[in-house]
Amino acid sequence: MDRDDIIRMADEASGGRPADGWGVMLDHQQLERFAALIAAAERKAVLQAIEAVYTLEEDRNPMFSDGYKYALNQIETFIRARGQE
């Protein structure tokens, strides 16, 4: 996530009010929305990283450990559950 992503999410959370030279003013509800957007973007990035590691290991090692698969699956399940809270 880069600076432009954060600014876009702040604009989205503020109901489309663009940032001025001072920044974006968010009320409590908008700030919660902004935090939720940031958290969702971070969860998505972590899930993509897990998928990349899984694919890389599976391609590299045909004897890919069941324990390793289980651990990645558990991490993925935990992260997805965090998005449901």
C-alpha cells in the first residue's frame, strides 16, 4: 500500500470530499471507515503473500509438507475471520 492508496481510502471514507492543503477531516464514523479500509487492504496483501508462498513452495517442492500446508491454511483462516469481525 502506498501513499496514493492511503489518500484514496481517506477520500473514500470522507464521503468523497477531496483532501485540501491541510488534509482530510474525518468524523468518528468516517475515521472508523478509514481504519476498516486500511485493515481490509492489509488483510488482502497478507492473503496474497500467503498464496504466493504456497504456490512457490508447491511448485518448488513436490513433497510439500502437510504441516506447512496446514500452517498456511490456519493463518489464512485466521486472517479471513478477522475480516468478519
